[in-house]
Amino acid sequence: MVDAHQTFVIVGGGLAGAKAAETLRAEGFTGRVILICDERDHPYERPPLSKGFLTGSQERDSVFVHEPAWYAQSDIELHLGLPAVHLDRAAKAVTLGDGTRVHYDRLLLATGAEPRRLDIPGTDLAGVHHLRRLAHAERLKGVLTALGRDNGQLVIAGAGWIGLEVAAAARGYGAEVTIVEPEPTPLHPVLGPELGALFADLHGEHGVRFHFGARLTEITGQDGMVLAALTDDGEEHPAHSVLAAIGAAPRTALAEAAGLEVVDRAAGGGIAVDASLRTSDPDIFAAGDAASAPLAFLEGTPVRAALPPSARLRVEHWANALNGGPAAARAMLGQDVAYDRVPYFFSDQYDVGLEYSGYAPPGSYDQVLVRGDVGKRQFIAFWLNDGRLLAGMNVNVWDVTESIQRLIRGGHQLDPAALADPSVPLNSLLT
């Protein structure tokens, strides 16, 4: 039971935390809501940091989840620039960086993730960057502008989504770009070789240079400035700036220190939650990038039956924060919640826009089908296992996400010829 005298605390000022606070009020909760943010900026959305804001097509104010005045108007107690440094589960209290101790009746951990760091010499040079926070994006935007103006060189470590989106932005400013990637294609762990080559061609056409099968071993510089990036195959790449885009790690230190169950980093890491986003402590919930949840969207399907019973998934994308925060808030209120969203993300690079739905890690699929024209970059790709759809990616094809996700949920064997035929409506394959 929830009453007006209870205090709900949310640790994490990203999209998941802000939407959770919004949902608590929308669902009629009249108790205290305290939102703890370790950044000084009001809660904001992260996709624009590597997309519209970085390219200059979106203004800074457009990234914020709510207008600053909304928090006071909604009676949300907002603590900006104060990290949560200790969680005392026995006393049900969170200690902030300034020593303030905040009591909670129920707690949501929406602590997000942090960029993985390059463990090589030279990362302390001024020209080495990461991209996770608004302050990072503001700094990087200035760097790309200067590189474009001066025909400067940017080396990016990692050909994942962030690396590729920043590369597209950098080329838009006129900067020279080299991407160093240990895999044989961009996005290899996500798309495999079948579709990864598409993005190598796309960026190659826009002047991006790739150096595959290699890792950075050192960043050299002089007087604090970057001069070059060295790789493990003996190559030297001229550079004025370096971006480390080698993934993100869930921020679980607070949960681990408090004795909450966490997932092994080899299995993706994250705070372990059940289908209602409840942690191993019944009064503590987790959502967003930091939460590792059961594969509820696959329950009852043959695909799920083929996976280990303990299999979990940590999803770092925007849609998971957008939907997970509200789901956790409703669970905190005692509502019956089963969070079973199909993973979804989107990306924009040059004139290519795409949406990806599902989950098809390496080794999980035995067939990739394409509907449409890859050469024109207007198609849908499908990843299947024994004829059952695991994931779909629509590239410059729109209004098909709902159908793709319904086919994934169905878990039925599909006719490959019909799936690949653009004249066959996807909805007609639903049973």
C-alpha cells in the first residue's frame, strides 16, 4: 500500500529517472518524490548528443525531458550536481555527496552507464574525448567545428553506433575522420558481417577511413596536445583529437556496495531485476541502462525456450529508458507490472535513418533475409533462427516497427520467401 506520507527516491537524472518521477505524479502519488542527479543540468535525453545536438540541427534546450520549472510545479524535489555515494538498505537511506542523508520508503536506481575508457598511454591528453554527457557533447561540438575549419584529423576508437554517428557529424563539419575497429566490419557484434559492410560503404562514400582488425595502443602528443594514434599492427594515424567510443559500462557501484544482486560483467553486467523491475531488495527497483532484466518479451516462444533460464538482457537504448522508467514507477506504486518491451533503437547517419527491433546476438541466428534494395539503402533486414524472427532492422523504410515487433513476439516459423517479398504485407504474416 502507498500513502501520502511515503517518500519515493529516484537516483539518476536521465530519461528513465525523469519519466519515473513524471509517472508517479500522473498516477496520483501525493507523497514526496526526490530526484537525485549527479549532473548540474536538468534531466535530458541522450540520443541528441550524438545526433541532432552534435550536428547543430537541434538547440541545447531541446534535449531536456521537461522544462526546468516543471519539477517545482510537480512538487518534485530535485537535487542537481549531487551524486548518491552510499546506500544503507537497513536504514532505508541514501547519502549524497554533500553528506545529506535522504530517507526512502521505495527507491529507484536509474544510475545509467558510463563510457568505457581506453587503457593505453596518452589518454590524459587534452584532445582525448568521451561522449556520454551533455557537457561532453558541448565540448565535442566545439572540437568538431574547429577540426572542420582547420582540416583537422579525428581518430575514433570503435565502429559502434556512437562512433559512426560522431563520424557522420564530424564529416558534416568537414573534419577528416579515421575509425579504428578490431572487428572486420562496423557494428559487427550487432549486425554481423552481412549488414556491417553496408555501414563501411556508407561512411567510405563520405570520406571516412576505416582501419579494421586493429586496436589503439598509444596516443602520442606534445605540450598536452594529441599528435597521433598508434595501433597494434604498427600503424600511426595522424590525429588532433581522439574519441573513445568503445561502449559503456553500467553504473552499479552503489548497488554492489549495498549488497544488491548484480549480473556478472561477462554477461553484460547491470543490476539484476525481475519482470516488474524489482531488485533483490523488495523496496528497491532499477530501470534504464543500469538494469538487467529477464527476456520477458520472449516468454512463451520457442526462441526463449532455447535460451538459458537465467538469461537476462541489459538494454542501453533510449526506448528502454523512456518505457522502463514509467514501468518501474508503477511497480513502486504496487501496480501489477510485467516489463516486456521488445528492445528498440534508432540511428541517423547522413541520409540513412534506421530502426532496429529485437535481439539477435552473434551465434543466435542462422539466416539473414533482406526485403528491398540494399544498394539503394531502402530495405528491411531480418535475423532468423529456424525460421523464427529474432530481430528486424528497417533502413529508410518507415511505419513497420509495430509489425516487426509483433512477428518477433509471435515466435512462429515464417515463410522466408514471403518475408523477403516486398509485395507481401508484413501484417499478413502475423498468425
